[in-house]
Amino acid sequence: MRWLFPGQEVQVDSRCLDCGEAIRLRMKDDEILEVTPETTVGYMTSPFSRSRVGSAAFN
């Protein structure tokens, strides 16, 4: 999302799909300002991964 708001602070508030715990991410350009809770893990699907069959890092 950083490329959509150059130079601006962006805050995303969401909930964990597993337990419902609140999640907050604040960022500005290339800098992550806050991730709450600290144990938050992100996942993003990408069409690129489909072309990397056999590579555990991308599958």
C-alpha cells in the first residue's frame, strides 16, 4: 500500500481470522512504524508463486 500514499502515514486496523484479536499496522513509505501485536505474521498470495513450481520458498 505504500506506493498509493507516498510520504503519508497509513494505518490498517484488522482482526485475526483465527482468533479475532485486533491487529494494527502503521507504515510510512518503506518504514513500518508499528505492528501490534508484535507476533503478527502476514501472508500475501501472489500469481508469481504459481510459476515457481518445485521451489519450497515460493509454494
